Amino acid sequence: MDFTFAPWGMAYAALMYLLGNGVWTNHLSRSNAWLGWLLWSVSAVCIIVLGAVIGQHLGIKSDLTSILGGMNKENYWIIFTLYALMSFPGAASVLFRQSLAWTRFSLLAIALLIFIPLGAQLHDPNDSRMGISIGITLAICGLLWVWSMMLDREPEHHRKTVPVNEVTQ
């Protein structure tokens, strides 16, 4: 197995995690869930196109439309499903109206769990790529933290019941 392009795959996975959670953890998605779904759907298409661009850059000698049209349809579902799974922490935090602190915790904890062992999971006998894994993990955590500080906000809590003292008035 050729591990030459492993760092590209690791960077692509990191970008999927950043973009997938970034479209959810912002003030627009927090105020309107439908907008979060719309942003996520558009970004899913962008991730598939970006995968084709990376493939073209790495040596598939063809134009972008040929790469997208010639790809096995199952690969689209694999990319789409992986993107959905990697977007889950941000989406769940927003859709379940978690506080900003819990959202940050879930994003950073899952990034640590996924990306620190990523290089070792490639099973390259010559290089565990632990340095790249730690570098990508630190970059993801830093970028998500900055994104959260700049664009995310506490969710709006809606009362679902009326307190007893308000009913009697």
C-alpha cells in the first residue's frame, strides 16, 4: 500500500470536521435550524467537489467534471456519510440547544478522540505520522475555538410550559 498521499487524506478529514461543524456552530444556525440544514447541505456538495479537486491535484489526469462523473456512485455515499458523522457534534449541540460551553467541549473532545490517533490508524509500517496527527489536532482545536468565539452564541431557550403563578393571574 502506498502511503505517500496519507497527509492529504488526513487534511481532507480535518477540513470535513471543521466545515461540517462550522456550518452548525454559528449564530445563523442557532437561530434558525432550517438555515443550518441548508448550510450543511450546500457544504456537503462542496466537500464532494473538493474531494475531486484534491484527487485531480494528486494525479488523476482528467478535468473536474470527468472526475465527478466517473467516480463510483458508492464513493459519493461514503463521503456524504462520513461528512454527516463528522458534523454530528456541532449539529447535535445546536439542534438540542446545548449551551456554548457544552458545544465547545463536545467539538474539542471529539476532535481529540478522532485526530490524535489518526496517523497511527493508517498502519504505515515506516511512519506512525504522530507529529502530523498532533499538528492537525491542535490546528482543528484552535480553529474551532476561534470560530466559536467569533460566531457562536448561547442558544435561545423557549419556555414550553407556563409557570403556575402566571396561570392564576
